[in-house]
Amino acid sequence: MQPHANKNILSILIDHVSSCMAPIIPIVIAGGLVKLLVIIFTMAGLLAEGSSTEAVLSFIGDAPLYFLPFFLAYTASVHFHVNTVLAIGAVGALMSPSFVELAKSPQALSFLGLPLVKASYGYSTIPVILLVAAMVWIEKLVHKIMPKAVDDVLSPLAILLLSALIGLLAIGPLGTLIGNALSGAIFWLQDHASWLAWTLFAAASPLLVITGTHWVFVATAITQLGSTGLDPGIMPGFFIMALALFGTSLAVFLKAKTPGLKKTALSGGLTVLLAGVSEPSLFGVCLRYKKPLATTILGCAAAGLYQGIFTVRCYVYAFPAIPSCLMFASGDEPANLTKALLAGAIGFAVSFLLTFLFGGRLDADETAPAA
């Protein structure tokens, strides 16, 4: 049976995105931590703002985001089983400084009469994944029609040329449109009803993680951080979820009747609080007992409403957790960190109280599914 035989097209797409994105998160977090260090050292007076030392540390921290397409070219080539070097080369055409300069020029661009869309692919995610996925068919086609005698010599040339041109002329612009549509929907709602946009997003965040669709939004947030320097609400929404899950897990720990559930709830709660990893709490507690999932969603919604009313932004990518809360710190907006912590506190308090009061029976047999 094919691995995706029983899945719909949306689930298949999400699986591909998450498989390509997951391996690059450590390097993105590493870059984010470098930028957090810059913030900490600057706030502590150990680093002069605007100094060359700050500039060096900043571009080291920015590098994983700017060159994200190359990391994705590697992980996507592994996932889709295409030639890694050729995939990086094709993506390199999108990232070429010469193309970047051409895209900035006022005149219209074309290739053999075909219009060439002006776009910047630094920090891009969806266009790169789509391009490498298309290379599966490009490689098959080239190897099929290429004479065996010259296959080893000419196939790499043909694959690189076709992939780069298709990327520049079609897939790159299409991927940019898809990425813009994904972010544009929620940002459009933010512009028209900010309180509703982030209430809905925060409430949906546990379900996004459960279904794996959160990677699509993580990719969007990373792109926003790289291109504009801030994320207007996606990572704050996931931070709210982390604190809400901790509140739910703590309440379950206090109410649980079995040692196994207490251990699961406590370890899952501490994991999401300190490391931002939510799956242990979601799968070990919320999905197993159902009502804690509902109370978590309500806690996230309450905090998301606060986020939408008062506007909470993110300036650095990191797994949203208490140790990384400085991802919301900004010298230009000193109150933003306080607002983020308040949003998290609301998520924690509401989820904790609702779970403690209405979380249902938490004494089911640990070896059997809970009712």
C-alpha cells in the first residue's frame, strides 16, 4: 500500500511540508538563540547598540533564516528522493544575487518572451518545497528521454536548467502566491477584526499541532520574521497554547487518581513549559481524556482575545516557552514582552481553572482508553 493511499490531498500536502520543515528547525532555533543573546547582552549593557560586535552577532543570527531555502532544498531533496546537489543548485538560481538585482530593476523581465515575475525568495519555504517536489518528475523525464550513452554527462545539465527555469518562471511565483494566501487570510482578518483573528487562531492552535498543520503556519511565521523583522501573531498564538497546555497539565496532575496519569501530566506540562514541545501534553492528556482538550481550547481562546485586542508581536523565532519568552522583547516596543507574558498567563489561568473545575473524571484505567 502506498503511504498516502488513504489520505486526502490536504493531508498529503501537510505531511510533505512538515517532513521538509522539521529537520531544519534546530538551525532556525540556533539562529534565534543568537539573536536572543544579542537582546540580552544589549539590555544588560554588555553590548553597545549599533556596534560592529552587535552587527556581527546579528548577521550570524539572521543567516539561518535568510539561507533557509538552501536548508530546505537539502531536506526536501532527501524527503522527495531527488539529487541533493541539483536541488540546491536549482534553488540557488532563485537566490542568486544577480536575480535579486534584476528583480529590483524598474523594467519588466522576461525569458525568451515569457514573463519573469519579480520576487524575492530569501526566507522562502513553500516555493522551495514545491520546486524540489517538481524535480521528482523533471528527473524522471530527463532520464527517460536522455540517451544512455550521455545520460551521466548531460542529464545533470538538463535537470538543473529545466528546474531552475521552471522555478523562476512558474513554481517560484506560484509558491509565493500560496504562501501569501496562507498568511494573507489570517492577516486580512487581523486587519478587519484583530480580536477575532487571533482568538480563532489561538483556539485552533492545539488542533493545528494535533493534525500537523501547524508547520504551515510556522513556515509562514519564519518567512514573516525574515522578510519584515516581526511576526504579527502566529508565534504569540503558539506561546499562548504552550502556557494553556501547562495550565491544563497542572490541573490534571492535581486531579489525577492514578500515578501513571500524574506522571504523564507533570512531565508533559514541564516539557511544554520549559521546551515548548506540546505533543506529550496534547497526546498524553488532552486527546486521551477529551475534556482537557476542550478546556485548553477555551483557555487559548480567552488569551487569544487579549492578544487580538492589545496586539502581541514576535521578533525572534524560537520554540515558544518560558525560557525563550525574550522572543517577544523589542527596544522599539518595550511593552510587547509584558503583553506576551500576560497573554500566556491568561491562557494558563483559564485552562487551569476550567480543567480543575470541569475536567471530568481522571481516574480511568491507565491501560485502557479513557471515556
